[in-house]
Amino acid sequence: MNTRLRIAIADDHLLFTEGLCALLEKDSLLDVCTVYQDGKTLLTQIEYEKPDVLLLDLKIGQPDGLSILSELSKRNLPLKVIILSTYSDTLTMMECKRLGAHGYLLKNTNHDELLMAIERVMKNEPAFLYLDTNHRSEEEKFRYIQQTWHVTRREWEILLLIKKQFTNQMIAEHLNLSVYTVETHRKNLMQKLAIKSALNLHQFIQFHEI
């Protein structure tokens, strides 16, 4: 990082934000420009404050962190959002990634990890330091897709076979279904995922590391 970055913090715990501000301001390349203590103020003021990076707590209040993420993604701001949270489960991290977060850190992270995450997102690299998608079980992946897009077990099975480049005919033979049934499941799957082409479907599979 060669220029001074403007950092915003969104957290309603005063002692935590005071400590975080003191930590960040030790770095000559970082400038803590503002601290938001509620989601409503954040959404109202952030476009005027124009921070480069937002450190966002998921439990900031109403609207909560996930709602804020969703809204900021719609606005398409030149802003990098890093989640700072006590939630360490994979499903929460994946949901934040889906909603547009650029990174995810636990609140017990150290100074070096925080600086590394800020540097990575400013290079347009993801900074999900605790999200080990390579070691998620198939069941964990299914639960995430099911809870987020209401995909059924059968649709999930078909999604896994699509990942393996199976045609509808091959899927039908593998699952002992008719081709028409497979086509119907595939159509329903694409509607739930809001996907309109086979290319988009494979991009979805790759992005979510299914």
C-alpha cells in the first residue's frame, strides 16, 4: 500500500472500536475517517465519507451487517468491505462472500492479519483468511446451497453431476431418471439460482467452490 487509505469502522461496541482505532492509527498509511455505531447512519453517510475500506461487524444492529452488505453491493461503490465478526462458521462466511464482502476476519485477529487483509482487498484479492473451502464436507456445501437458495437434495445431486460435465442423458442414466425429469430439475435449479445459461451455471459452481 503506497497511499494513505481511509478506513471506516462499523461496530456498536465502543471499547472495541476505540481499541481498533488506536491499533490502526499506529500505521502511517491508514487513516480512520469515521466510526459508525448503527447501520442506518452508515447507509446514509458512507457515500459522503467515501472510505476505501469498511470494517463491518455483522451484529451492528438494524439494519444488520448482512442487510448492509446487500445494500452496499446494489450501490456498486468503490468500497472494500471486510467483515469483523465473532461468528466462525463456514455458512456465515460463505453468505458474506455471496453478498459481496471482500474479506472476513474474526474479532480476535491480530494486527498483522488485519493489515494483510486490508492490503489484499486493495489489490482486488479476497481476504477470507479463515474460510477453508477445500476442507468443507459435501454435506456442509449442500446445507449452504440449500439454506441460501432452497435447493433440494435431488437438485444438489444434479448440480454435482453438472460439475462433472455430465449431459442430461448421462445424469438420467446415473440417477435412474427420465431425461424429461432431469430437464425439469435442471430448469428449476437454474430458476432458483437466477441463472440463465449453462456458462453462468458453471461460473456459479466455480465461484462457490462446489
